Amino acid sequence: MALADGGKGLVLGALAGVAGVGLAVMCYQGYSSRRRASWAGPNSLPTGQAEVLDRLEALHQCVSELKDEMRALKNALPTLQEQVREELRGRDEARRASPLHRTTPTRRKRAVGAISSTSAEARSSEEAESEGGYMTALTDSDDEEISDEEQREEEQEEQPEDKLSILLERIDYLHHGTESDKRESLNILLEQREEFGQNSRLLWRLLRAYSDVHDVSATLEDKKTIAETGKKVGEEAVSLNPTCADSHRWYAIMCGIMTEYDTVQNKIKNGYIFKDHLDKAIELNPQDPLSYYLLGRWCYSVAQLSWIERKVAATLFGEPPSATIEDALTHFLKADEIKPGYSKVNYVYLAKCYRDLGQRDKAKTMCETACSMNSVSKEDEDAQKDLELLCPALGV
């Protein structure tokens, strides 16, 4: 508003100046015409009067030229302010393009204030009222306005990111908490989805939250609904950011969960999807033990398929899934290599693989290691039940 008022004041002042000069010229022209009508000519005038007349003629010429210049200034003023804005905007964009020359809005304001103060001390009061003085004031005011605008943009860019980081830290904490913590995590993510729904870091955590709540849900209907919703979120997550390993991994997990509730055909289909996205997750993050453990589980399940199940898969999809116990063992060992003592359930499956391959001593060692570990997840609790059957059979 101050900038607009200043521009308006300059325009009105310039118009008043033009009107004043025009009035003076008109008065002078009338006076000159009357004087000339009463004179016979320059030769009839005394020498002093002729000299005065010449000077008045020169003054008339200067005033006419001044009038033309003021008219041009009047025509230029309406666009002057916008031209200055455009020039400043171009300079500001150039500064933004170079991080080495970028200063914070606060520093720019201080610099502008210092420049304005120095300029004000160096100028006289007449210069401050001149066009040059106005240009300096316009530049300073506009730079301050651009600084404020830039500050707002930076706040819009930085604040949501800071807010999201704080939110995700809390979500990660709740993921390792109690059943109520897991439900709270899902509720928070659903509330924040409208604001951060296009961020893959939030979406894959939403997938994980659906998986967590599925595990702690009591009824089959609730579990199925959660699994179906989670799978849809997974499709959105991998589509939004195909390079996010976590999105691929948790989408694969949701597809694996869906096999508990689907038809035989969809179970096999989800099995293929599960494998494809696990492979992609490992490609994007080859140091993730969970992905190797899950791929080991897939291979172990496929290796256990009956002849009938393989024929059904071949009939529906042309080629049945293929994997061996050796493949499964390789992936379980890789998970333990990346993170030794990765999980109790991983050692249980290592024991199963060695047992199936006839390596009883290694199977017993894996069972003993698993028995020495605490159960920290629902899968570990299920693994403990397997151990209770596996250990006696191996003589542990």
C-alpha cells in the first residue's frame, strides 16, 4: 500500500508541476504578445530592452522544452513503477538461482536499511524529493516487499517438511509400541493424509500401519477390510514413487497378507506380485534384511507347493512359480549376514531349511540360537510354537 501511495503521489506531483509550468508559459506568451503589439520592432527599442527581450525569448524556448519533457515524464510515469518491479524481480530471480549469493530475508532487510540510511545521509533534502530520490525509495521498498514474499515462500517450503519429519518420528516410535500405539499410528496417518498424501515417506508408513493393525485386529472381517484397503494404498504408493524401496516392500507384504482372504486364483496372482515387488525393493535397497527374509519365506512356501497347486498355477498363468529350499536358505542367510541376530523367526526358518536338506547339526544349532532369543513380535511368538515342535524332532 505504501508503495502504491508513493507512486500515486509522484504522479499527482508531476501533473501539478506540468500544470504550473503551462500556466506560467501561457501568462508569459500573453504578456509577450501584448508587448510586441505596442513595439515597432527590436530596432526601435533601447539596447537594454532588446537584450531583455532576447533573454525572455531564450527563457520561453527553455520553458517550452521543459514542458515537452514534463509531458513525456507524465506519459512514462504510469508504467515506471511496473518497470522497476520487473527489473527487481529479474534480479531477485537471478539471486535465487545462485545459492552462493542468496541471503536470508532478514539480512536483506538489514542491508536495505543500511543502504537507505547511508543514501539518506548523503542526499540533501532537495535530492530526496527529486526523481532520483523516489527511485531509491521505490527500490528499497520493493526489495523489502520481495523479501517478505520470499520469506513466506521459504516458510511454506520448510515448515511442512519440518512438520512431516516430526510426524514421521512419532509414527516410527508408535510402530514399536503397544496395540493401542499401532492403532493410534494408523489414525494419525489417516488424518494427515490429506496434507501429505503425495509424499512417499508417509504413504509407505501408512502401508506399514495397516499391516500392524491387521495383525492386532480380532475379527476376520476387520482383518480382510484392512488388508484390502492397505493393498489399494500400496498400489498408490508404488505408482507415486517407483524408486522408493520401502513402498515396494510394504506393498509386497500387503499382497502377501491378502493371500489369506482371496480365491485360489487371486492367491497365486498376489504371490507373483509379492515376488516382483520384493525383487524391486532389494534392487533399490540391497542392504535391507527384512526384504531378504520375506523373499526367503516366499521361496520356502513355493518349494512346499503340492503338485496340484503347481498345475493350477500353470493353468492360470502359463508358468508356475519356481523356487527351491536352497533358494530360501540363501535369502535367510543373507538377512542374517546383513544384520546378525536379525530375528528369532529367521533362525527358525534357517532350522527348517537345514532340516529339509538333511543337515541336522546345523538345524539344531539354529534351533538353539532361536530358543535363546526373546520374542519381540507376533511372528516371533508364532515361531516359538514352531520351535516347540521342531526342537524335540531334532533332539534339542
